[in-house]
Amino acid sequence: MIIRAENNNDYSQVRAIHLAAFEGPGEATLVDQLRAKATPIISLVAMSDDNNIVGHIMISPVGLSGHDDLNIMGLAPVAVLPEYQNKGFGSEMIRSAIKQCQQLKFDAIVVLGHENYYPRFGFKISTEFSIRCEYDVPAENFMVMELYEGALTGKTGTVKYHPCFANL
Ligand SMILES: CC(C)(COP(=O)(O)OP(=O)(O)OC[C@H]1O[C@@H](n2cnc3c(N)ncnc32)[C@H](O)[C@@H]1OP(=O)(O)O)[C@@H](O)C(=O)NCCC(=O)NCCS
């Protein structure tokens, strides 16, 4: 399994992965829009042993109200082709993306997702922080990871995703 940066030859395969993994075209279109409009982004693909792209992850900046000085990233979306799911591709992509965020000295990462999946990577339920999501979602599905100790200590606010997310 290889995780590498996405390049411009990968776009159609990446789109196909999101179309296959999610119910509608929303996430596939979101990826195309974020790639064009959000900066900086982290966009990685997972390659199978026979050299096919079988997974993709994108991370883009989010804002925390009242804290323009913080660099917080939002993990979304992440997808693996259905026939390759539960083989570790998603986990490897998530770990690589977190590592890149640390190397780039971002402050924190947020994710909206399943409460049984993301804690294994170090995400904590958002209620452990004074940070809320702009969307009306169950508290346990909005999770936060500080990229160094105390990154979010004393920080209060609402996380706002890139405007492209409004079309989801
Ligand atoms: C979620 C997803 C990216 C995980 O990738 P993956 O390669 O299948 O996952 P891994 O092999 O690394 O990890 C497997 C674990 O994830 C869990 N898992 C897989 N999909 C899950 C989901 N949608 N919700 C919660 N847990 C999930 C499995 O139950 C398994 O748990 P276990 O280790 O406790 O047995 C992939 O299943 C997928 O593309 N799902 C459809 C799209 C989606 O829901 N994306 C996430 C929302 S943005």
C-alpha cells in the first residue's frame, strides 16, 4: 500500500472513488470545488499493490470564529472504493494526512464523522473543547485533534467550513 500526493492525472479516478463510496455526487463535486477554490489543501491518494488508485482524502482549511490566528484544517471527505474497504487504506490515508498537518505546523484538525472510527487516530469529541460546529450535528460526531498540546486551550468559537461545503 502506498499513500502519495494526488496529481492532476488522478482527478477522474479520484472522482470515481467518491461516486462509488458515497450515495450521491455531492462529495465528488465537493472535492473538485475544494481543489479549485481552497488553499492550502492536502490531497492524498492510496494505491493498491497492483498500482490502482483505491482511496482519496482531502483536508482543507476551516475557520474558528474569533481566532483568525489559528490554522485549523477540516478532514473531509475521505473515501475508499467499496471493494477495498476495511483493508486499512482509509486508516493509512488518515494517518498520513495528520502527519502532513503536523509537519506543516497547523494547530488542529476537525472532522465530522463516525464516533467509533476517528478517535483511534487521536480525535476527541468536540465537547472536550469549547468548540462547536456550524452545522446542527450530534456533538459526538464532531471531533477535534490538537496537533500540539494546548493548541486549543482557552479557545472558544464555532468552526466554519469552506463555502464549498454549503452545497453538500
Ligand atoms: C470510511 C472509510 C473511508 C474507511 O476506510 P477503510 O479503508 O474502509 O477503513 P479501514 O480499513 O482503515 O478501517 C476499518 C475500520 O473502519 C470502520 N469503518 C469503515 N467504514 C466506517 C464508517 N462509515 N463509519 C464508521 N466506521 C467505519 C470499520 O468498521 C473498521 O473498524 P474496526 O477496525 O473497528 O473493525 C471507507 O469505509 C469509506 O469510503 N466509506 C464510505 C464513505 C464514507 O463514509 N466516508 C467517511 C465520511 S467522510
